[in-house]
Amino acid sequence: MTVQVVFVLAAGAVVILDPAEVLEHLGVRVVAGSLVLMPIVMVCLVALRFRRNHRSERIHTGNVSRLLDRVLSTSHEWIWAVDDEWKFTFSSQTSADLLGYLPAELIGEPCSVIIDPDDLARARGAVAISLGREGSSWNGLTVRCRHRDGSTVWMEVSGGIRPAADGQPGGFDGTSRMLPRETAQEAAASRSQNQIREIIDGKLLLTAFQPIHSLGTGHLIGVEALSRFVSDDGAGAEYWFQEAAAVGLSAELEFAALTTALEAARELPPLIYVALNISPATCLDPGLPGLLERSSLPLDRMVLEQTERLEVPEYGPLIAALAPLRERGLRIAVDDAGSGFASMRHVLHVRPDIIKLDRSLTAGIDDDQGQRALGAALAEFARRIGATLVAEGIETQAELAAVTGLGMAAGQGYLLGRPSVHPREWAAWHQASTRESRPPDERASPGPGPS
């Protein structure tokens, strides 16, 4: 078209100037006029066709844009894009439905807004593996996301590499959809299994000991072993043991915690006993006697502390499994006593050596007549069956005075000592409690205590 325009301009100049006066002849004039008009007509036709094509393309582009907008606004899949630093550069409206974030709230924010750092690291690792295997895209990656309200959303993510172009950095784009409930439950169980395996295999467990004191003498007589988990999400021990029970790894995790506690107990002062938390179900595991016997801690310094909140369908097998160990000096404690009818049934069946009064009964016992009456009844009950009553959760001097006055033998709580993972503090408890000389015949055990 440029050549044609130049030709028309040159021909027009010739016609106007006509230096040789050749256009005096009619035939020449007709030919010259035709040569000038034909390119003009062609240029007009081309321009008209270009305009029609441009208009058609604009209409097509508008239709496609409206279709994309409709897809973005109605699709149940979340369409997203991130740059090479994993910051959002695009988000469809579905993010508000699935995650509680409007698109504008995500643009420019890192993916850690909706994915915990440890989950993001796992996801990036899985993406790298998929890209190495499949090329420039991945499909069906399961990722745990975090809703704005803090709840967990399991999503299936597919995407690919977006190369850098026109001066814009590269990154990734793709789609995500919420997993069905059953699939999400399977994904959660698989994740929990993997995490618990990592904890067990990596020995990501610590033991904190909390002191237990005689209320009659004030001496340190024992400690309770409390598990601490080395994990990025900061979840507590109760969470991990519940997760282990849900995915069938309860016994393995409890054995790992027992092993860690028994190894740490080597640093404890001599003679004091160690209360080890264990579920009734794990007491039935045939590997338990061997684990306890391999420890450097003698059985007569061990107390297996069972919680009454876990249902025991049949007591016969439990009593039979523990009998040989008890004959060799192992003692049994029942935790959380008094928190419900099931606790007393558990006590009556197991006949423990130690009964631990639940914190809910200790808190404010100095100011509640009903709690004091129940505490006194439990102290008398423990005396009659030959058990020691330990008051848990003592946090004030008034509570300490109240449980001591009711005849409870021992106590533990923040007032008497917080849990600690440091051997120096364990030794300090012992030294502080023995500044006054002990009677020669006093044992460092729960004992019957005052009643």
C-alpha cells in the first residue's frame, strides 16, 4: 500500500507539472488519469477492507473478553497467576467464595497469605518434581490452603510456567478447585500420617518434666513427663496424639514419646518417680514391657499415667496386661479423676496406686464449699483403697492450703513448678526441696502421704 501511495503522488505531480506538455493529447491524458485513479481506488478498497476486518476483530475480541469475564465470574474454579517471587498478579472472583479474599486483596501479596510456609515449601517442591517430569505444567497437586477465617481448605491445583515476555517477568498461572469432602479427608489423613512419621523418624520430640511435691514435707517426690513437639505450626501435644489416633499411629507415637521421656529421665535427680502418660489402648501393646525393661530407669520408679477420658471397652485385658509389670514395682495412676462419672468407674476397675485430681476441681477449691466436700470425699476414698491422691493444677497459695488441709498427699501445678526441658532446673527443684533434712525412713515415692 505504501508503494501505491507513492506512485499516486508521483503521478499526480507529473500531471500537474507536465513539463513536456505531453498531456495535450487526449489519449495520453486518459491513460495518465487511469494510472492515477486505479491506485486510489485500490487504496480505498484496501482501507475499507481493513476497517471492516478491524471492526470484525474488535467485535470478536469483545465477545471473547465478555466470555472470559463470564467464565471468571461464574466458574467454580479459581484462576490465578503469580510472578517468579510467588506473589499474586491475578486472581479471579472465585477466590472470595473459596478463600474469603477478594481478588484486589490478593494482588501483590505473597502466596503465604493463604498457604502456611511449610505447606508452600512442600507445594513448591512437588511443582518442581512435576515440572522436571512433565515439562512446563503440572496437574492435580493437592495443597492445604487457609481460609480467611482460619479454617482449612483442601484444593487441587493445576498450572504451568508463564514465560517472561514484553519486559514482564515470568511466573506461573493455573487453576484451583476445592476437593470434595471425602477426598479432602483422605488428603488430611495422608498429610497427618506423613507429619507424624517425620516426627517419629526424625525424633522431633522433647520431654518437659513438671515437679510433683509431697504436701506434707514439701519434698520433690516425682515428676510428670510431658511431650513437646518440634513443629513449625506450633501445635500442642494433645493435637498430635489426637491426630495419631485418628490415622492409626497412636501406639507408635506414644512409644516414641515414652522412649524420649525415659532417655531424658537419666538426667533427673535419683530416687524420684517418673509419671509417663499412656493411653489404655497402648497398655495392651505387646511391645510395651520390652520398651520399659530396656530403659535404665527401674520399674519401681515408673508410673504409667492413664487418662480416664479415653474409653476402655473391656477392663479384663487391660488389668491382665499390667499385672506382671505391677508385680515388679510398676505403679499405675489415673489422671483427671473427678471430672466425670467415667473417671470413678475407671478408678474402681483399675485400682490405681495414684489418683490425680482434675484441675477443674482444684481451681478455686479454697472458695467453693462443694469442691471442698468432693475433695475431702476423694481423699478419704483414696485412703481406703490404699492410693495416693495428687492434686493437679495448684496455682495459688490459697488452693495449696486448701488441698493440704483436706488431707491430699501430693500436688503439682504452676505454683509448685512449671514444666521444664532443662536438666539444671530439674536439679534445682530437688535441691530446693531437700534443704531441710528428711526423716531417715522417708521414701521418695508417692506413698500414702497424710490423710
